Amino acid sequence: MSIGREFKGSKIIVWPHYIDETLPRSKGRKIAKNKSVRKPSLEELKTAAELLNLNPIVENEKRYPREWLSPAGRVIVDKKMPKNKTLELIASKILELRRKHRE
């Protein structure tokens, strides 16, 4: 599935690069480093989006345009708030899940 006109304005594409604290903004990070996550996986993105009721759709075969040689995959979620706020909430949820997993 690719985002077509029927989804424009109602869905957001979330690439792992958008919330990866190891990447500079020039490589795709979209949120502040202190709100980002170290190397998020697609599974973590999906789980966090599910817990936030964002109805995630995982596309494993997609490649991030700036890094098209490395397979990254992406998650498409419902747009319920501005994109940056959505990304911050997903990153925050992943951090929370990682903390719980360590305990």
C-alpha cells in the first residue's frame, strides 16, 4: 500500500529515521534528540502506534528515500494530531516500553 490521494490528510508516514536519536536532522530525524529513541525498530513503532490507537499499517518492503540502499520499512498511522506531536508520542511510548521490558 502506498499513501494515495484518498489518505492525504488522514494518515502520516512514520519512518524509523524520524525518531532515531543517532541520526542528525540532515539524515532524517524530525524531533529533538532529547525526545528521540536509539535505533527504533519497526516492531517497536507498530506496538507504540497500536497502544496510542493510531491503527498502524506496517510496510516492511519500503525504503527510506534518503537511505534507499538500506531496507528500513515504514509505518502508516492515523493523523489525529500534528505530525511532530505524533512522532514525539510514539518515541515516548517506545521509551516507556523499553523501560518496562528492562524491569
